[in-house]
Amino acid sequence: CTYLELCGADGQLGIGPGHTALVTSLKPGVVRLVNADASLAYYCGGGVAKITGDKVVVLAEVLEAYSAVDLERAKSAENRALERLGATNDTSLDMARALAALERARARLALKRLNESHGSSPVSVKPPH
């Protein structure tokens, strides 16, 4: 892998060879592993990443390959979370859970949209220049 994209707690991270050492929490999002010819994309449900020079260790709560993400299930989860957020009688704990569910659903949908925008599986996505 020559380049890695992660969804850090403070925003999107692009990591290349010789990156500054860092430890960061990860929020739900798309993780892309890029080499000279193509890239692989996964859904990451959150976790922690440790970057040291040319090595990256990711401890993910959930990591799903593109093929494992069910588009209809992700859309349903997004709709349920939006409905919960629209309810006025929910407690703050319910709201926090709904926001977390919405974030997870939208991250899975982003992975599926990545495929649609490139017209084939994420394996054939061209790396950034």
C-alpha cells in the first residue's frame, strides 16, 4: 500500500510513506488502501489508528468489505435513524444512539457510492495524484 485514507475523529486523513507519527481515534467511514494500480475500499465502524513512519496499525470495531455492505439495509438504517431524530419525545441517550446509527449508515452508503461513481468495484478505483 502506498497511500491510505482513514476517517479520523477530527476529519479525513491521508497517510503516505514517512507520515508523521500519530495515534487517532477513527469514526465510521470509508478506509481506502491505494497502490500504484488500484485501491481497495472498506467500511470501518470506528476504532483507533497508530501511524509510525511507514507502518499503520488499525484496530477497527468493524471492518466490512464492499461486497459485505447491504445497500438496502444501509438505506433502511439511515431512514430509521432519521425518524428517531425527528421524534421529539426521545431521551438524549436515544438521540445519541440515533446519531451514531445515522453516522454508521451514511458511512456504508458512502462506500457504495464510491463504487457507483467509478462504475466498477472499488478495486479498480484509480489512486489520487
